[in-house]
Amino acid sequence: MYTEEDCRYSATNHPDLLSVEADPRTKNGLGWLVGIGFMSPYKGIFGTGPNLCTFATEPCIKDCIGYTGRARADETSSPIHRARETRRRLFLDDRDAYFKKLRMEVGALARKADRKGLRLAVRLNGTTDVLWEIYPAFLAIQNEFPSVMWYDYTKIPVRHRSGFNGHLTFSWSGENEEECRLAILAGHNIAVPYHGQLPLADTIGGITLKVVNGDESDLRFLDRGTHPHPVIVGLRIVKISTKRRNKDDTPSFGKYTAGEKMALNLTVAPN
């Protein structure tokens, strides 16, 4: 079992900040090299740190995507979670070192992309929701590498993210319908996790939108090439660890289509 001390960044524990093509949705042959930052979400694997997902709700904390796939292993004994917690602790404990390392990695990936004839895209909030644009060191990196496409998913109201120089997809939480409506009106796509099959269209914040399959690609900034208007990015819910699923009676995170509500005889509040 790892301890908090085991997760400190050091000469013997120094994972890269950016994981390259770690998400299958970035391996799509569309001409992009993609780096994603995966840090421990919310209050970290030990539950003792600052909250890096300010607008997290209890259902999404329980069913967090940060504990799916290979990360379904126990948080305090998994090398994957140790690496994510180490990145988190470096960001929180030594921000100057974090951004210095990030600058070096972005530069190296930009050169790699150039050698391969690709473009570089970077998403720092793979499993967190940090307001990166408030940090001058991050803005300096963006200015130094203007060809990089920066993108993120966020539950932070988009009116607070006007300083982000990149592409944002707003995330539905089940409790932020009005913020979803405002995001749509501002031209942003809305990411929604669904139980079962994705609908062809759905209504969010009182606005009906087409639903596209978000599991086919993570590169949301390409959507405008085929969808000139905002869409719902449908994401199928994947399994988390049994331990997290059974830890309390918090409802599972995600949206049911009208047909599934009827089939399951669910009583769910209207959208």
C-alpha cells in the first residue's frame, strides 16, 4: 500500500506529466499527436488534499472516470494511481517545478509531432478540472508554443473560463442545466455520460441538440468541421471498481434516455 510519502515527486519517482495516446479515443489517425495530463481528481487518492474538481458533485465523485479502465485497481496500491497522485503533489507542492517540467514536455512533444508530420494537441485536465489560465506560467507556455491546440472538458461555468486560449467542452453534471444552457448559447458542446445506447438527440438546458458519439474521438475541437452548431457529446458510461460502486448509496452518475427510464421503471426528474 502506498503512503503519501511514496507519492512525493523525487529522483526515484518522477512520472511524465503528459501521457501520449494513453486514451484510445486519441488514436484516430486524424493527424494529431495528443498529450493528456492525468492527476488524481477531487481531493486525491488519500482524500486529504485540496479539491482539484471544484464543481464535482457526489455522483460524479463516486463514478469518476479517473477510476475506470486500467485505473479500476485499488487507489493506494496501483502504480497508475501513484503516478497520478505524484503529478498532483508536484503541482500542489512545487508549482514552479511543475510548469518548468510541463514546458519541457510540451517542447519535446512539439518537436516529435513535427518530425512525424503531425500537429500537437494537449489536454491538461484528463481527470481534473483546474483553472489553468489563472497561472502566468501556463499562459507563458501557451505563448511559447502557439501552434499547440489546447483543449479541455470542464464543469467550471464557461463565463469563468473566457481566459482559456483553446477549445472547451462543457460537462453536464445533472445539477447544472442552466450553466449548460448558457454554454450552448455561447457556442460550446456539452459532454453527457449516458447509461446504455446513445440517443440521436436530447434536450439539455431546455435546448434540443444532436448527439454525437464522443467515444469515437476525444478531439472535440474537430467537431466544428462537421457540426457547425453545438452538439451533445455522448459518452457511454464505463465500469468503475466494485469497491467504489458499492461504497455508499449515492446514485450512479449519468443520464438515462426516456426509453430506458420507462424500461427500468425509473422515477427520474425531468431535464
